[in-house]
Amino acid sequence: MNVVDKLPSLQVMLKHLQKVPYLSSKNMYRVATHFLHMDRSQLEYFCQALLHAHDRLVPCPTCCAWQEKDAPCQFCQSAKRDQKTVCVVESWQDLLAIEKSGAFSGVYHVLGGVICPLDGIGPEHLSIEQLVKRASTIDEVIFATNQTPEGEATAAYIAHCLQQVPVRITCLACGVPVGSALEFLDRITVYKALAQRKEF
Ligand SMILES: [Zn+2]
């Protein structure tokens, strides 16, 4: 019999940890052990922090980046940022990578993924409609979707949706390695890709 089968409480815990993406099965046991060794009070703080963030953070209705409930979006409501230049990213992690590069002072649009028919993700599952809606107030849209077949197909689909809108469309310069996600690139590569962006 499997060792874990004799420990039903652990089984329940592992069942929930299995649902956490990006956690390999090897690391799952490490994380489970870490939780078991934690003080009860520490563990309570940890759970409360997760619930608090879950309750308090909502996507901005304009750009879909996380914002604190009842607080202004740090991008869309900022007078210091160029509200007419919008960088389109797949995820909030990609937004962070661009912010870290220091190369961009415009605002963002977080798609929430890419079109991927194999995974059942169509344009209606992403925030493309919101982007088209705000496009009439924008001068330039910069595609910073990742250079994967899905990322490029998503950019092409959005460009098609924006055909009737008089907006300049650009994309990141070559230099971003094909197939890699922005969030894993170094600051300088992201900086150069943005600074040397080209017409889409
Ligand atoms: Zn916003």
C-alpha cells in the first residue's frame, strides 16, 4: 500500500496542492512538509493573507491589471503615465517584466492569456473586447505578446479587430527569443525590445 494512503489527512492536503499550477509533484511534497512544520499561528496568518489578497484584489475594469478594491488603478489613473500609449501583454507577470525594464511610461492592457483553440481558449475568454472599446482614445498599441505561435496569432487577431480604428500598431523588436516569455527575460533585453519597437 502507498505510504500516503495510510495518511488520509495528508491525502486531502495533497489533493488541494495538486491543483496549484506550476507546482511540480516533487515540490508538492516539500511544500506539504513545510506547512506541517509551520506554527499553527504562522499558518493562520498565511491563510488569512491569501484570503485577504483574494478578497481585496480585483482586475481594473479598463486595463485588467490587479488593483486594490476601492483604490484607483496605478496605471489608468496616473497623470504621470502616457494614457495614449497602451502596451498589450498576456499576463500580469509580463507587465511586471516591462515595468522592471524602466523602458515604458505608458499604460497597459492585460489580456489574461492567449487564444489557444486546443485548450478551449477563444477571444471571448480574453479581454480583447475591452481593448477594442478603449482603442478610440489611444494613439498607439504596442503588442508585447510572447513570440510563441499562440502569442503571435493573438496579436494578429487583435490587429484585425482594430482595423477600423485609426491607431498606430507596433510590436516589440526582434531580440526577444522565440518561444520565451517576457517574464523570464532580463531587463536589458526587454528595454531594447521596447525601445526599438517596429510597425506591426
Ligand atoms: Zn487600469
